[in-house]
Amino acid sequence: NQRQMLLDLKSKILSVGVLSNPAKLSSLLDAFGGSVQTDFQANEILRLYSLSKKIPNSTVQSIALAGNTNSTNYLSGANVNGADVLIPSAGVGNFTNIQAYMQRLNSNDPVVKENASVAILNGSNADGLASKTSTSLTNKGLNVKAVATDTLHKTSAILVINKQKTATLAYLQKTFKVTGVTNTGAYPEAANYNTDFVIILGEDVANASQ
């Protein structure tokens, strides 16, 4: 499989005389050229070697990018020049979602690890407030699924749809200075979004951001 092939390549590169012999290294890379495509430069390959040479093969883990525990497929099948290949679901060359997924796996921030989904509704008269908030929350590691306009609200509200995302709830409550609401009956707009949280930005947030 792909993991074993890469481990074999690592072991071969680490064998005596390969890195110190440009002809051998070039020949080895040519042999794998039909299976591996990369934009690494030679100096970057050497840097990768220096980082990985002390990592035992037995500690290398495989991460599923399709059919993983989050039920998210980061890869999709495609036909390129007559060959069946896997490409990022976001599009050829677009590794944004995959990079974000790997960052979550390696993060110690509980909010990032929870990867909570949110919908942000602008219930104020401040133009662009929801979009600005979306950028801020995305940078924090939240998964913004929707940005929309709501009816006018004097105060903001955090509608808690998924009570399991406790770290995210604590972060949102601290950020917007309101307590999360689990009884969403007074906010019928919440039913329009399949997310862990629905955030309604009221005039209080708009005034505070001025």
C-alpha cells in the first residue's frame, strides 16, 4: 500500500551511500517518479530527511483522508490523463481542507480538536459583521458552515445544538459575553441550520466592535 511504499522509500534513502551519492539518489527518485508527484526541491528533501531519520517506522501512523471517524472525505476519485487517481475533494491542488484537518489532529487546543460547526447570523445593523466574525472564528479553528442575515436583535445569542462541544461553548461564551441557550424555541431560525452552534450577532456585539 501507499504507506508501506513511502516507508520503503524512507528506508532506502537512509541506507548507506544513497544521500551522499547524487547519482544513486537521482536513480532512486526516478524509480519512484511514476508513483509519487511532489514539488519538493532537493534542499527540502534533505530537510525532510533530517526531520524523519530518527523516527522509527514502527511509530509512523496512517491517517485516513476518506471514510475517517469524522465521516468526511477529503479525497475524491478522478481520471487524469487516463489514470485513476485520488485528488483533494476541494479541487486539484487545493489542499486547504486537508491541511486544516492535519492541524486539528496535531493541535493541543481543545477548541480546534472539537472542530465544531457554526452558523453565524447578523442580527444587527452593522454591515459585514457576520463575515468579519466568520473570519475570526475560522482562524480559531471553528468550521463556519453558513453566514446569513437575521432579523434585528438587541442582544446576541449562542444557540447550543450540540451539547458535547464543551470547549467550544466555553470559548464562544467568553468571546461574545453571553450564556449559551439550549432551549432554542424562541429562535425558530435555528432549525434552518444543521450545525453544532448558531450564533446570532446582536446590536450589543455591533456596538462593542465600533
